[in-house]
Amino acid sequence: MLNANTLIVSDIHLGSNYSRTDELMFILHSWSFERLILLGDIFESLNLKDFSNNQLELVSLIRSLSSETEVVWIEGNHDEGISKIAPLILGINVYKQYRWEYNGEYYLAIHGHQFDDFIRNNVKLMKLIYYFHRLIQDFEYNTGKLSRYLLQRSSSWFNLSDKVAQYAIDYAIKSGSKNIFCGHTHEVMSLSLDEVNYYNTGSWTDSPSSYISINVEGIKIHELN
């Protein structure tokens, strides 16, 4: 059993055909931790018809974990509205952002869509893009190659990862946080700038999937194929 003070995962997108719930449950069972941070976009849908048995099992696991450890859900752009009933589903509280102290340093978790100018300025267009992305996913069944490629290309076209990282670092400086964690872009990233450490957790709809552990040995990004 591996040990950590905190585990961070993001962009699980429960309700999607490409949510890697089996793999994530394996990780959660492999670690002993004091805090689990669900860093946004936990749900793609709340329509139970879209949920596999394994996805429902993951929801049950998260709920059971909340009775014995601290579980923090950070609201993502896909969670808006859904998060209003999250306490009823999972028995946990939802935050816009979460800041904590560990080993004398401050840590800040925020999903990252707040730093995405394109989403903020094109709300209706983004809803249309998500709709067609979902249609492509449904059409592809179990391959997911085209939808993943389009998602990666759109991130590159808008220079999304770099923009989110820079805005996040600036935000961390203003809040007095040494380390900041985001999701949203689905691209794993670590960057140190102006004495701030930025980390992006990637997603659980792509392979490899990634997560972050924090313990006395430091902060580490892990990948699972």
C-alpha cells in the first residue's frame, strides 16, 4: 500500500464512454491517503442511463471514502449545475477552489477553466463544441481516436495549456500559494516559474491517465497506461 497525504485526480467525466473508471478504482485502492481532491469535471452527465456499472461503483467508492477521509470536490466547467446536488450524491462539499497547508507550504487547487479566455468569451459556442464532441465519441464506440485527436488539436490551436499555466501561476502568486494544481486542459504538465510550482493533472478519459500524489517526499505526477 502506497502512502500520501493528498491524492489529486481531475477530468474523470463520469457518464462518458471513455471514463477509465476501472483504472481509477485500482489507483484509489492502491493508496492510503488523508485527502482526495477531485479537481473538476468529475461528471459528464447525470443521466444514469449513461453510466456503466463500473462508473456507479466508482461513485459508491468515493462516497464511502468521504466517511473516513477528507474528500474535496472542486467545481469544473462540466460540473456547473451538477455540483449543486453533489452533496446529495456523494456526501461531500463542492468548492470553487481549495487552499491548504502542508509541511509549511501553501497549496491551491482550482479546475483551470477560470483561466481559459476562449471558454469565458464563447459560452454558446463551447456548448455546441461539447455537443459535437459527444456525438463523435458515441459514433466511435470504443476507439476514441478521432475525439481525442480533435481535443488535443484544439488545445494546441488555442495554446490552451500554456495560457492556463501562466494565468494559474499569476493567481497563485496573488494568493500566496507555493504550489497550484489545475485540470481542464487534459494535458499533463509541470512548470516552475517565479518561485511557484504549477501542475496539471491531465484526465481519466485518455491513455495514459495521470494523477498527483503529495507526501513528505514531495509532489509527483504518476501515469497509468
